[in-house]
Amino acid sequence: MPLHEQTQVVGVGPRITRERFAQILSDRGSPAAMEATAGWQAITQHQVDPLFALAIFKQESQLGTQGVCAIHQTHSPGNTRTSRTGDGQVIATEFGPFVKYASWVQGWRDLAFRLVDPTYVYFQEGRTTIRPIIERWAPAWDPTAAGFDQPEGYIRNVVDFMNQFVTDDVVVVEPTGIGNVPLPAGIVNRLIPDFNNRCWDNLGQRTIKGVVYHRQLGSNWGTDGYFRSVPPGGSSACPEPGTQWVWGGCNGLTDYGVDHVTGEILQWNDPTGKAHPGISPNRSAWASGPVHNPYGDGLAFLEDHGWDRNVVNRDQVSIEISGLYENSISDACIESVAALSAYYADQFGIPWHVYPKVPGKSYNFTRWHQEFCDGIKPCPGTVVMERTGDIIDRTIEIMKEHQT
Amino acid sequence: VVVATVAAIVLADHPAGHGVAAAWQATPIASPAAVGSNDVQIAARGLAAAQEGEVLYTTGGLARSLDGGATWEPAGPPPPPGRLVVAAGDPLLLLAGARPPCARGDPYPPLLHRSTDGGATWAPVAGTPGVEPLALWADTQLALGASCAGLLVSTDAGQTWPEQPAPLMEPGFDVSGFAVIIGTDPAAPAALVLGTSEGGTSQLWRLDLADPGQPAASEALTVFWGGGSLAGLASGQGERFVVGTANGVLISADGGATWALSRTGLEEVTLSVDPTQGPIPDAELQRGFGIPAVAIDPTRDGRLFAGTVDGLYVSLDGGGAWERVPGIDGIVSRIVVSPDAGQLLVETDRAVQTLPLAP
């Protein structure tokens, strides 16, 4: 069935593959082609159809080759005049003020986020299909659009463009089996006793509301040994934190480790907060702090919880992936990380077709360590960040398999 | 002022053995200001200590020694929590501060404090939560510190600090160890800094501090598992570095170009396995392992000290073999060699002890 002006474009999956998305930009000489894959990811993370975003880009600036976007290199597919993400700076142009972003990814992210931002008009007015969105996006009264047929011509062009390039209409199979996603098989029980690690706080019952990806900069077993290293007498003999940094069991802990080659999963702490022999209940591991200049999903998650910093380590699963920042991660690793993510997202009640978005929220279930501590930790590094889209794709597949 | 007893132990060559300390003579001495046992800590020396005499502080009830620990004087109330650093070139200029556990969500770190009167009074340094001081030079006004963000450089003797770290270490590695290289030209000091990742991989860098405004770091000199302790000594023969690790002592006699791991004699306090390849044996986890302090004796070529999780060890052959020094038990957390006073000061989790060095 052809797409039409009442087709839903927010809260849906992508109607164009990332490869096709990139190909269109490249074929048409768009300056955004270099960041196409990351741009596609930035859009889909907000559950906005990237084909719709691309259609807007086409209408606004012929994919960045004309108008204010090209003249001032604003990196703004939506030709936005304000920033909803906080990225970018407003510049004065001959067409009035426009936001200039540091990268195309920032521009794509802002375009998508403004459509789902719960504090903004599109979300608040329930505008999730093409016509209601464009009627707000390109109103007839826009003085800079004199001579353009707004919004009718704009809507027509968007629908036509989308029908020209649609690769897969959205078919949503409603989940009927939420809660059925199993923990991945083969998790190695390496729960670390209190004796061997003091790096946790009892912050009350743990309730998992997200996953945080980390990079070990080491091996999975090396991290296992590091986290359980304490001085004679056990964790109670740990020195005060500081430069005398001999024992890892005095400095950090995470819930899981995943080998970046084999995908082997080691469990060091129980995210459910359950007690085990020698292990206290509700251990919130010192994993994903410190909170410092949070951004993106980290910032949104904290804001949604009234800046209660306890949520960072209490209400999220921490997953450490072995290897250095620049080391590639295997399909087996992606499978393991996705399986863990799928389990906890399912336990939280997220339907597969909504993931990674948290229903009713402006943020995603999947987060990076650096989103809580920008400027302090580059963790999990470029490779994991670039492959997060693949992890999410596989997570959705696993969730769909068990929820439908 | 609380007066406590500090045991002094004479370290001499074994008359018939291979030169390792064996004749021991404990001589109790009274320290007028040191406080008792577990609450005593020796501050790091300034860089110029070897040239201008030994400046030492103990914390608890703050005490100061200007002669390498031979005599002590009261210095002030207990200093602010954390690491205490004494300026090279000004024994009355001090910094004290602590870095919180960095991955904790809400650490509420304390402010760095500064004293210009030898610890009699302290003033907080604004805008410096969670800065742990590492070293301070009065002449050049250079100060180094560590925060969760990384290695920080102050160019006004610690009065102001940047929020962002100097780009000297590889991202993702927290400052986990530090040592000034003793014996370098006072006009061109140098230091060793250790960084450790979330997963326990450590890397070592050498810092060139000749230009206080633009410190420079070497390429990573070595990589190993777990945390470590550092010592460096420059002499006419070049720079010698010693790194205490979980698997033994790493030694470089050529400024970090090549390294040798030494474990002979340290089997009971180090790991027998490579932890990156598989689990650590439970028995070794239970007994503990590690070398939290190392030192190079500048008065005697080839004499090295390793402060371990269970006692002090000495090597007289540059690290080829190690032998335990009797009489010092517990976790050794700091070793200070005081050449002018001819003694070694050893901080453990039980006491501070002095050992007069045999020539």
C-alpha cells in the first residue's frame, strides 16, 4: 500500500535501510553523505522514520546542496531555527536566524528529537503522521516560504519522495508475550563475594530501567581478576581511594563482562539485587559514574528522575565489553550484548517494536557510559558506539522472536 | 601533641651471606609529634629532597622532619583528608586532597586544601572538588594533580586548576600511580605516571616537566595487568625505573626502553598466573597479592626495596632476587629513602618504622 499523508512516521521503525539511505545521499552529492550511517542511527534511535527525515531534507535544501543549509554549512537537514537537543548555535543569515550544528549527526538528531520531545509541540499535540507534522513544520504563514506552496506542496513532495524510495513498509506485529525473553544461555557465574569487592552501595531495591555499555580496555578474564583483587583481609582492608591503586576490588565493579571475540558472558554482580551466599542484596556497583556534564540519553534519564544520581548505578545494568576502544567486536559479542539488553528491556516491559525507546519517555533504554560523564570518560569508545546500531537491531530481533 | 614510639631497625649486611640484611637491631626512639601506629602516614617528598635534605611529614597529629626523619617537630592539626604533598624547595608549602571513587554515581568529592605555613593552617582551593595532589615545585610553581578526568596541571603552585586534564595520558586510563624521578636536574624535573583502565590494564608514561607550561609525555613505556607502584632514579648511568606489580617487579635500567620482570623471592606475595588468560587461583585471592610500594636506594647501586602485601623485601642485585626484611610486617604502603639521614622509612598498615641503611 502506498504511503500517504496520514502515514505514521513517529514511533515506528525505519522504512529505508541505512545502506539505501546512505546511497541516496551519496548519489545526489549531498555533503551529509559522509555521516549518513551515523545520521540514520541518530534518527532511528528516536523511533522516527529516516525516510521521512530524508524527505524533509530533500524538501528543505535538496539534501544540503541549496539554500541556507549549503550557503552557511549549517549541517541542518531540517533547517531548524531553534535547537531542542541543545546542540548547535543560532547564527544570523540573510534568511533570518538558523541553527548551525557541529556535525550532520547533531542536525539529524535534533530533527528527530524535536518530534518526540515530550516538552515540545509535536509530542504534546500528538502529531505523529505526515500531514499534522508538516502543517506545523512548514506553516503557510512562514514569511520565508513566500512563493512555496506550504504546507500542501510540502506534504505532497514528502509523500512522493517517500513512495519513491520506500524499501519496506512498517509491519508491526503487536507483542503478546512481554516477559518471555530469556536470559542468554551460558552466562558464567562469576559473582564476586563482598569479601573480594567493596565497590558498591546499597541504594535500595534495584529496578533496571536501562543498559549502559562500557569498554574494559583489557581482557574479560583480566577484568574478572581485577574486580576481585583486594588486600589481605579482604575488601574491608581496602585503602581510601586515590593514587595507591593496587587492587581493582577497591576501585570498581560492573554487572557483566562480555568478551569482544568469543561473546562469553561473565556475571560479576546481580542487577536484580538478589542476595547470594557471601553477597549482599541490592549491590549497586560503582560502574557508570561519575555524573559530570551528562548528555543525550544519560542527561534525559537523569532529568526524568529529578537528578537523583543514585539511578545511575542502581537502575541500570552495566555491561563491560573487553578489548581496547579501537578493537572491533565480533558478531558473537554483539549477540551476547543484544541478548542481555533484550532480556532487561523485556523485563522492563518494552515492546519490541518500540525498542530502544522507552515508552512514554524521550530517551532510549540503551546508553553509553560517556553519556553520564562527558569529558571524563570516552567509554565505550568509537567502535562500540558505531556498532550500537547493530546491537540494537539484533536486540529488536531477539525481543520480537520471544514477544510475538 | 601525642608522642608515640617509632621502632628503628638497623639494616646491615649479612656477614657471611649474600649481602642481604640479616643482623637486626631494634632501637626505639621517641618522635615528639608522631601519633600512634595505624594513624601515621609519611607524605611524599618534594622532588628536590635528595639535593636539599629530607623533608618529611607525618599525618595524624601533623609532624615535620627536616632531617630525613632523624628529628621531628609538631607542625599542626591533622591535615585535610587524602594525600599530602610537600613542595620541593619550600618545606612549608603543602597540598592535601582526595579523589573519590570515580565510577560512583554521586561521590561528593572534597575540595583540595593548601597550606603555606607547614600545615598550621589550611585554606580550601575553590573549584577543585576531587583533586588529589601528586607533586609540587615551589620554584617553578608547577603542581600536578589527579581527578576523575585525568592528570591536571597547575602553573601557580596549586592555587588554581583547570577542569580538563592535560592531554598527556591515553583516554580511558585513570591516574593510578605517580612518582617523581629522583636525581634529575632540578631545572628539568621528570616523573612517572601510571594509568589504569576500567578493566585493570595499566600503562606507564614518563613526564618531562622541564617546561612547566607544557609538560610532555612519552609514549607508553610498558603495559601490564593490575595496579602498581613506581620509583625512578636518574644518575650518570641513565634512568632506572622500578614498577611493583601483581606479578612481580618490573625493572628497566635504560629509561623504559626494555623491561625485565623479577619475581624470585616474591612468590608468596605475587601472582603465579597471568590473570588476563584465566581465573586467579582462589588461594592467591584469599592470601592477597601486590606490591603497593617500591624504592630505589640512591646510596647503593643495585639495592631496591619492595613493599608488599606482607612485609618489606630487599634486592641487592638490581632485582634479580629478593629477600624479606625481618621485623616489618603487614601491608607496606610507602617507602622513603633518606640518603642524608642514612635511613629508610617504611609505612605499613600497622606502624611507621625507620631502618638505618648500611653503607
